[in-house]
Amino acid sequence: PHELKLTLSCMMVLDENAKVISYDIQKTFIESKRRMTYDEVNQFFKTNKSLHDSALEHMLIQMNELSQKLKVIRKQRGEIEFESSELGFIVDDKGRVLDVYERKTDEAEELIESMMLIANETVAFHMYHAELPGIYRIHEKPDTTKLRLALQTVAKLGFPVNMKQLGNPKPLQMLTKNTQDTPYSYIVHMALLRAMQKAKYSEQQSPHYGLGARYYSHFTSPIRRYPDLILHRMIHRLVLGESIS
């Protein structure tokens, strides 16, 4: 916290329906005012545990409302949400692992995800419509043969499946939702996930099937993902008109 950072920002204005109505991609300075954890924010959302900062609390509430609206929009356009889990590690001050636990995605995690997704989409939208070279994250429709086999497996478990609209995300959305809280959730989700195509990078713009996004790029993690750094360099040169040594 309180350390000035040099950043590349996508600043967006969204209306009350969570639609991006304007945006600006610029070099910026940012200063984090407070270091927070997902657990801390989730406790605030769930139990209203005070963060001892009314302005921060108000901002988080507004951000969460926006996040939930963005989530609804993604669902409506065809995003398929596969159930997944991550492992968390409890370590001591010497870095030794004391315990391992399963991390669940909650509202705080979804909030950050929503903000990153809309930034990634907006940058991809800009590069495409400005007719500039870009690097896109694309995800093609599932292979119909693999998907049919996966659905046949799911049907054997007793769940109704739709074989007539192979590739349409809506039936798959219903299937993942209806099996989410059943003992077969992991099997169903993994069977469907393995039927999906692998997402890949391309210089040619194409929709992202899994996210239901028409335009998508990786922009938000240049310190840990090299394609994001490549895109940042392209923005510096092509959008901001700078020479990169």
C-alpha cells in the first residue's frame, strides 16, 4: 500500500445497466490505499463485518452491485460457468506449509473477475475497431463429436440432455446449473469441460465461446502472463504512439 505504481489503465464509464458507454486507455500512476484479502472482503459482504472505512465499504458495495450485473449479462449472452476449485496454503513466517484447504469462489473473487473481464473485452474491442494489430484470446465452439459423447455420458447419469442444439451454450448452461449441487457435479462438469476446445491466442479476432464474448484479449496481468505484456507494448506503440526500445 501507498507505493506509486506505473500502470497502463483501461478506464471505463458504465451506465446503470452495466453497459460500457465510454472508455479511455492511458498510461497512469496508481497508489493502492490498502492491501485487502478475498477473505476480508467476503466477510464484509456476508456478515457485514466492518472494514473501519465507510468510504471503502460504500465503494465495495457499489462494485459488488456492478459485478453482479456484469455476471447476469455474461450469462444472458451465453457464458458457461464450470465448477472449479483452487487449493489454498497456510504457511508460517519461514514459508513452510502448515495446512492445505480448498478455496471456494465467492463474491469478492467474482468482483475482481468481473472487473478484469470487462477490461479485457474493452481493450480487445478497441484494437479491433481501431483496425490495429492485436493479440486476442479466442475460444472456438466445441467439437460436436466430443460434445455428443460427453452428453451421452451425462444422460447415463440420469440427467436430461439436449442433443438437438449441439454447440448452443444455453442447454449447456442449464446442465451445469442443474447438476451443480448434486453428487455428480464434478463428473458432469469435467465431462463437458473436456469436450470444449482449448482456448488459444491469435492475431485474428474471433469470439470466445466459453465467456460468450464477441471480443476478448488478455490485458490485465502483464507481470505474470507474457501475452498481456505483448499487448501492452502494442498499445504503447500503436494506441499511444510511443516508440518502444
